[in-house]
Amino acid sequence: DPRGSYACAANNQRSPYLQLHYRMCQNCIEVDAPTISGIVLADLVATIFLAVAVYCISGQDRRYMSRASDRQNLIANEQLYQ
């Protein structure tokens, strides 16, 4: 616990006291450069994977749309039904 009163002493002179109140985080995680770069890289990979998956799934619908229509025209020459 680093709380307390501190003073600097140099050349037989002492600075005024400094009162220090320090609160330590109980559930904190130290984040350094490799951790941040790992998080960013994982986010980019996940985003690219998701984008490719959406592209592939949406691209499958185009194959079925190119086929001839399965419905039949019940009225010839688009006549008005009465």
C-alpha cells in the first residue's frame, strides 16, 4: 500500500511533504502493445471472415435466379381475367 506522506531530500534540503492517496484497481488487466495488436488483428480476421461468409451465402441466390421460371402463365398473352 503506497499511501502516505512523502518528501524529497537533496543537498540537506527537504521539499514540502506530499500526501499520496493511491487506489489500486482490483479487476484491472495491464494492456501492452502486443495485447492491443493481437486484439486488433483478431478483430480484422473475424471481420474479413464474416464478410466472406456473407458474400458466399448471398452469392448462392444468384445461381437459382438464372434458371427459367417455374410458374406457368394461366392466361395467354397477359389478358385481363374476368
